Amino acid sequence: MEGFAHINNYLDTHLDKSINELSRLVAQPSVSAQNWGLPECADLVADMLHARGFDIQIMTTDGAPVVFAERSGRSDRTMLIYNHYDVQPPEPLDLWDSPPFEPSLRDGKLYGRGVADDKGPIVSRLLAIDALLEQDGELPCNIKFIIEGEEETSSVHLHDFVEQNQELLAADACIWEFGGVDHRETPMQYLGLRGICYVELSVETAKVDTHSGTGGSIFPNAAWRLVWALRSLKGSDGRIRIPGFYDPVIQPSPRDRQYMAALPEVADEFKERFGVKYFLKGLTGGVDLRIAEVFEPTCTICGLTSGYQGPGSKTVLPARASAKVDFRLVPDQHPLEILDQLRIHLDNQGFDDVQIEYLGGEPPARTDPDDPFVKLVVETAEPVYSRPMQIVPMVGGSGPSYLFVHLLKLPVVTAGPGYPGSLAHAPNENLRLDLYLKHAKHMVHILKAFGEA
Amino acid sequence: MEGFAHINNYLDTHLDKSINELSRLVAQPSVSAQNWGLPECADLVADMLHARGFDIQIMTTDGAPVVFAERSGRSDRTMLIYNHYDVQPPEPLDLWDSPPFEPSLRDGKLYGRGVADDKGPIVSRLLAIDALLEQDGELPCNIKFIIEGEEETSSVHLHDFVEQNQELLAADACIWEFGGVDHRETPMQYLGLRGICYVELSVETAKVDTHSGTGGSIFPNAAWRLVWALRSLKGSDGRIRIPGFYDPVIQPSPRDRQYMAALPEVADEFKERFGVKYFLKGLTGGVDLRIAEVFEPTCTICGLTSGYQGPGSKTVLPARASAKVDFRLVPDQHPLEILDQLRIHLDNQGFDDVQIEYLGGEPPARTDPDDPFVKLVVETAEPVYSRPMQIVPMVGGSGPSYLFVHLLKLPVVTAGPGYPGSLAHAPNENLRLDLYLKHAKHMVHILKAFGEA
């Protein structure tokens, strides 16, 4: 482990410089939902990779550019690393303690939009590469980076990109964009992601808003139409009412239940962290809560808007109303099938006036816990975190991992600097520097072991 | 009619000056829903009345001040004139062709927020008073003005004000704040107003918005709670489901149906003016549409807000959601009874997490079409409009007329410069100058006939 002592020393002494580099990246806004700063951020990421001797391609898509980078190494084996440089919208701005695009270091944490999701992982991986190059003058294996700019808007153009560039992206294994420890500081190995189907539903019942005193009893009301249409999707029992929706759902296996049972309790943590007062379907905690969290498909209203929303009262009958809705999907559901089922259902329920705009989606995907690469990543975590990673067969979030699992046919593992308080997607998103450093160390171990295997 | 020829000449030659005075009043914003400019506007209105020799009292309430003004006249009889100086919010600003608080004269119409509702009626009544004073040096009857500043927010404090000032407000008859012609240019006599109960429903399910990937299947979602609670109030059949809601409803009498049958068709006009594609409950037009419009109580969603409402997608599970809802009430419903029924209903349906904020209300009220004062107003319209007014037993809008009808025990009539294209409550609110002048002339006739009766 002599080589590691040297490398660890390098990482420890280069942390500040790496955080400065991360801060520059975070200061460049890159909000895909608002089409804000994406090419500029892609250029910045490409420059950072180029500085490490990677061959760079900034590849255009019908949306944000994709940064592809590759550098060969000692072994024939190739590692594909997937990240994204785009971030969630910073709103609501007034809930941030420091401005979202002015990274701020407080109490061992860096605050800013994107520090955790996903710019921190990018730059800590570059720190690991710096250390490997400093020690050996070369990489232990071939490394390819694919860093996209639309992950936070459902990676709309990544499917075509991966399909058209399968040769370029060919590899033996893949490290996913995120990962981290849970509330016990145990590193977690997330092996499945739910899919997603994100839509905007909208209704227009007139060309102008009207006076509620005139139209209240005789004019159609866009807000009511929307409420009734939404209610037809899911009742207060939580059951999704779209015919066929649950048909492809594969229930968790006894082995999945075993893995889920080994995980720690989350009920109290959820209640405390989010201020959630109770859980749905009478769940109170335990393995059933954890299984429901990740193995069930969902239908979530993410936003509602119609008519007058200011202070006080305005007696208006709205001409327009819309809702943002996301469906989280589990194997073997598919977003395009859900989209078809949704249209048919709304039509059958009398809501052919409700328009559906597809804002993006991706199918679910899982990696086999018995894959040797999974074992490698789990075991190399031990010297860094003083314990092995714990396997989680499925998580609640989504990402385009099916492209890597099903199209590129790679085992996909997670590793990263995340922790439960990172507030990804919320105000005061933050990154713990100690975990940032640990992730860089873990990456060094993974790449060395992978190159030597 | 010699006196009238002289007066008509005065009115014709003083129209421009009066419109200038109205423009000054419109240029003073007075948005009660946004608590914007109310005392300033009250002062301006008081100055205008003081200039006509009225004794003025600017009377405080727990909300906007009330302007009370009185001047005695030749006869013992007293006319009470009710108006309001507040206006609707000007939003959405980008749909105005000229700024809402910069009155603009185009094609014989004055454009601006409040020109029609209700500043135009105020100043045209002052023009009528100017003409009477110029001719006779005195008023034909005692005149009292009550001009409030919260009509557009359900006149929350007017009930207490009228109750506490019944002696001050004592009169023999009352002229309401609005009135006008329909699309045939026939002056209309509106003798009933629906009541209103305006509430904001809100739900909070967590202390922060959460990631929809984490909570989608296990956390309560404020937007869903709101949708389900709203759906429990009214189904897509349009029937309001709050137990007891319809119990006090008095159906229109055969005589009401007669009056309603005499009114012109409105179906095509509604479709063209508002771009409404169809009417509710299978209605297509005729007397049934007109009766449904005004004799049925309503439950209207005026606004919805929750979660992410910006462009694109954001995968958030909202902690908060709210809706603005107005109920239009018919005799003998009462807003406070509706409020009680609503709370009980939501609790019984499992929605005790839905908070109700009462934003104001007033009961419905009707004046008897056989009242002699109604006859006077209808007949005096004929020389001005070249036809008598047409009686409408009930209209769809609301106002605090029950205070005048039931507490002060006055016959309440409508007269004014309104017309169907005035866009009250919408962008490009406007006032036709020809109707403004006719209303001033009608007011002269009413006050003279009333003083001589």
C-alpha cells in the first residue's frame, strides 16, 4: 500500500486547489431547464479534461453539447465515466443562505447549485486522475468520459447520442455520475435506477380569462378541467388509475427484499429532514417503507398553475391551467408506453381537451449485484471508508443508465461524494469536503484495481 | 322638457372637462387586492365631492377608508348613491394596449383600469350634479354618497360600517354602483345580485419541497392533496358536493322565468366574446342558459399554485399548494353557512389538512320589480335611451347590496355607463363616452323625478 500512501498524500495536499477548480465550475451557471449557460459550461469542462491530457470532443446534439474525452492507459481495459455538467434551476432564490452561483465555503462544506449534483463528482474524479498521473506518468487503464448537459431535464437527446456513438463509447465498465454515503457514513452501492416519464398537462377553455360572476355556472373552467383530469390519474388511495400502467411491473425478488432488509431504517430521518408528517399507504417504516420508496412506480404532481395567484382575491374564471407531472418507472415499464396509456386514458375519461407535452423520459435499468466489477468497487471502498460498500439493488431517482446497461451492455456502479444532507435539487445544495476527498481516493483504488484485473 | 334641453346642453358641452376629471381619478391606482393607493384615491374622491358643496367625511374602517358625502336639496326625500373607488389588479400587464393607469382616449372610448368599474360611474354622476346645480342652484333632493374602497375584495369591512352607521345612511332609495346597456343598446335594470364566499384553500405536507425520486411513492404531496380536496367539492358533472349547499336555494319563480325569457339570446355573444367553446350541463342557449347563469350557485377555481411553474421540467415534490375558490350564492344562501359547511365537508372527506382562509363574502339580495322607485328609474330612462329599461330580476355578479336591501331596507336600482365590451376585470378595460353622457343625463332625470315625487 506504499503507492497509496504517496497518492493519499498528493490528494490531501491538493484538495484546496481542486476545490478552487470546482468553485470556478460552479460559478458558471448551467441550468438545462432554463437553457442557461450550457455551451459555456461544456467548454469549461472540456478545458479541464484537456489540461489532463485527454483528447476532447465537444459534440453537438439537438440540445446541449456532450463533452467526450478519452485518454489511453497501461491496461487494455476501458472505464467509461458518466457525468453531467447541467444543474437544477436555483429557484426559490430567497431560500438560499448564499447566492447559488457564488460558491461559498462554510464549516467544511461548499455551498452552491451543482456542487453535489453533479459538478463535485466531476472535479473530484479529475483530482484522482491528477494523482494517478503524478505517480505513474500514465493511467492504469483507458478512461473515457461522457459528460452531458441535459440530465436534469431527463436527458432528452442522450438516447440518440449513445445509439449513434456506440463504438466511441465502447468500454468494459461504467462509473455512474453519483454515489456517496448514507446517514451512518456507510458508502452505498446503488445498482438500479427508476425510469421517468415527465409531462406537462394543459387545458385551454376560452381565449381570455372571464369574470367568475358571469361564467361560473355556465362556462367551462380550465382549472376545474385540470383538477378533474388529474384526479382521474390517481385517487387519494394512491393507486394510479391509468389502465395497463402496472402490467409490466416486476415485483422485487426475495433477494431484493434481503438487500433492502439489510439497509438501515429511514423513517425517522425522512420525517426529521423533510418535515414530512406521515407516510402514504399507512407505511410507518421498516423494509416495507424502503421497498415502497424504490420498487413502486409513481405519479407525482411537480407543479400546478392557473388563474390568479397573487395576494388577496380576484374573481376570475381561468381560461388556462397546467400541471407538471412525473411518473417514476420500474422494470419493465417504458416511458413511451406510459405516454400512450396516458393519452388513451384521458380520452376515455372525457379529457380529450387536456393536452400532453412530453418533456422527457427514460426507462428504468438495473445492474446485477453479482457482476465482478460490482465486487471490485465494493471491496476497494473498504480501505477508504473503513468498511465495505453496502449494496442497494434499486433507488428512487432516475437517470439514463438504461442506455449504458442495455445498449452499451456495461455493468454500471455508483460512487461519489454525496450524503443525505446535500440538498440536491433544493436551496443550499452543498458538498462535504471530507467526502469529496474520500471519493477521489476511492476512484484511485477503483481505477488501479480495474487496470490490474 | 325645456329644463332638460338646457341641462342636456350643459352636459354635452362639459363632457370633455368631466373626462379630464375622470382621467385624473383613473391615474391614481387604487388596487384593493394589493393594498395599493387606497387612502390617496379616497382623498381624491372626497376632494371632487367637496368641490360640489358636499359635506365630506373620510371614515376609517379596519380596511380602506370609506368616503361619505351629503348635500341637502329641495325635497325631503333622500337618495343614497353607492360607488367604490377601488379597482381590480391590472395584471396581466402585457395584455394591455396602453398602460392601465395612464388613461388613453381612442375611438370614443377611454381605456384604463377602473374606467368602467367603478370610476366612470362616479364621475358621470358628479357631472349630473354639476348640471343640476348649474340650472337650479340646488339639488332636487337630498343626496348621500357612500364610496367604499374594498368592493373588489368582497367589501370585507362594509358590513360593520353600514351596521354602525345606519342613521347616517338613512335614505328613501339607493342607486347602485353599476349599470348600463346590453349588446342591443337597451338599458338594463338589474334587480338582484348573487352573493359570494371567497376562500383560499391551502395544504402543507412537509417543511421543504423534496426530490420526486425520493418521496414520490411514500411522501404526502401537497399538490395531490389539494387536487383531491378540490375534486371532493365538485365533480365533472358540475354538481357541488358539499352537503347542505343547495338546501336554502330558492328556485326562480314563474315571474322570474318570464323576465328572463324576455331577455335576448346570449349564447353566440358569449362564444364570440370570450372564445368559450361550449356551455356546461349540455346548455346551448335560450332562457335555460340565462337562468343557469344567474339563478344557480357556483363553485369556481379562480387560481391554482404549487411547486415548479417555470419552463421545462423540475423533478420536485411540492410541500405546499393552494387554490383560490369563489362560491357565488343565490337567495337564501349565506357565506358564513357555506364556510361552515365547507369545513365540515373537508373534514368528513379526510381533508382536515386543508386550511381554509376566508377572503370575504356577502349574501345575495334582490329588489322587488314592483317597487315604485324601480318604475321611476325604468321610465326616466326612456327619453335618454329612446326606450325604457328592461328588467333583469337577477345577475351573476356580486356586491354588498344585501346591506342596503336588508339592513337599510331600501329599493336598490342599477344605472350606469356600462356595456358588454367594457372588459371590466380584464386587460383593456374601457368606457364608451356616449354611454357616459347618457348615464349623466339619466341621473339628472332620476334625481329630478325622485325629488318631485
